Amino acid sequence: MEPITAPWFILEDEERPGEHLTLTAGETKYALVWTSEAAAAAFVVGNPAARGLTPTKLETRETKQTFLEAARRLGATHVLFDYLPGAHQAAAAEIDRLEALLTPPAEA
């Protein structure tokens, strides 16, 4: 499944809207996105710090762009897709690149 066209699932706390999970590795800060609700829920179950957060589905270009803007305001420069602790790999992309892919082509 291609992450840019797939629905995105983010974890949110209803009591703190606009705050999202981030992860820092080295000097890079990542916003976390999952491409299935089950994977997002599995992250919550396996991480005490994420308890109480619920998956929210982002399907449209506009909601994904809004999320990326919020992630940037939190200091994230990249998105990490389908991260699960203990997994050895997860896809990552620069927020700038994702925004470019989400921007509709200009009409001639």
C-alpha cells in the first residue's frame, strides 16, 4: 500500500487536540503515522505512554496537509510510517516531500 494514497491513522488525545506523538532519533524528529487502524491500536497497547490515545483516520489531501502542518509546528521534519517499537524498519519521508506529493498539480 502506498503511504501517500492510503488512509493515515494518527493517535490523538481528545483532551489535548492538536498534540500528536513524535519520536526523536539522533537529531531528527518524526511525526508518527500508521496506514492501518490495527497497527495504530497495536502501538497504543504496547506503549504505556500512548495509553488513552485513540486512532483518528485521515483520508483527504486536506486533512493530511493539516496534520503535516501541525507536525511541523511541533518540530518534526519527517514522518515515520507504521512504526512499532522493536521493529527493525519503518518507512520514513521528509515532511517537505510529502507536502509536495499532496499538493495538487497546477491547472494550465
